[in-house]
Amino acid sequence: MSAHGATPAPRPTAERRRDGSVEDAPIAEHHLTVSRTARYATLGDPDGPFDQIWFVCHGYRQLAARFIRRFLPLADGTRLIVAPEALNRFYVGDPDGVHGPGTRVGGTWMTREDRQAEIDDYVRYLDALHAHILAQVDLNAVREIVALGFSQGAATAARWAALGQAHLDRLILWGAGPPPDLDLESAAERLRGLRLTRVAGAADAGDGPAAAARDAERLREHGIPLRVITFPGGHRLDVGVLAELAKG
């Protein structure tokens, strides 16, 4: 009998399974922010001075040390190339699940699982890396800070430019455009302050000039100018286009 004279309703009894688990036990997901070690690669004499600093974000299944080799033609002493590596790594191309020393490892910036937390994490990571690099160089000599994202890294670089705190002068999206869920209305003022370039290979089955044109129209609807560059290649970086972009 309760203090008010009413008999409380009996609490439901959880049914226990054969394995000892409780069928109606509450399951809740939680988040805990932890510190972890991020890896990045650089190309160029760290003592500088540099005219440009490039932050280059690799694509899906790639790693920083391999990706940064594509930028060797730009390593002429006038720029520092910084390649952050995605925080998530996985074994690539082994359907049997047997992983040995010869199994290739790749990285991914995010998946659909817990996606907003992944986005928040990598934006904070890229902001921290930007601050770490700029604290080591002679900023008086730096004319321009460039962010380039390739493929999946293009969405990463676009979100960083729109949502992060780091100062960037130029954004290059190669092989993909701004992600569809990026709120361009909210990001418009920030993106208008950048020189924005979209690069697409004419033979890129997953991207291409038509996709670049759609991205240009979407951005221009929000007053964000975009320069589009196409080249006669597929889903890859092109040395000639890189050289052109390096000129500014």
C-alpha cells in the first residue's frame, strides 16, 4: 500500500533469454570525447620559408604518405605540402578476412555510421593540424593557404572550409563537389571569402564535367563563385592541372 492508499502497479519483469541476457533491457548509445594520435605527412623543407602552404586531403582507401607523392612536382621549395591522414583505417581488398603483413591498409574520413560525430571530429582535427603547422612556419613569407580535397577528401575539405575555424585562402575540390548535406546558405559567407575551384576529369565515370556544372549552379544560387577546370582524364590527379593550380 502506498502513502496515498493506492497499490502501485507491479513493475514488468524482464524475460531472461537462455544466454542470460534480458530481452527488454534498455540500450542507449553515448559519446565520450577522447584524445588520440593523428598521422600526417609533409613535403618540403620544414624550415621554409614558403610562399604557399597546401593542406591536401586524400580519398577513400588512401593513406597520407602515398597520396602526398602525387604532389612531388610541386615541391620546388616555394611551398609546403601537408597531407593529413583520416582517423579511420581498415584493411583493403581481403574478402576472406585474413590480414597479414602484405595486406594493404586504407583510410576513410567517415562512413554513414555516427556520421555527425565523425564530421565534428575531423573538422576539429584539421583545425588543430592547421594551427600546429602555422605555429612552426614564418607566416610573414606565406602568401596563400590552400586546401585541396580529392574524391572523398573533397567533401572533407569542403566541410572543413565551411565549418572549421582555420583561415584558408583557396579551396580546390577535385573528383567530387561539396557534399549534398552541406548547408550552403549558412556557409555562404565563409565560402565567398575563398577562391573556389572544382576539377573534374572528362573520363571520370563517377564525377565528370556534368557533375561539376551542377555543383557550379548550386553554389552560384548562393552567390558563391566557382571556377571549373576539366581535363581529359579519369578519377585521378593530373600533373598538368596541379601545375596550373600551383601558379595561383
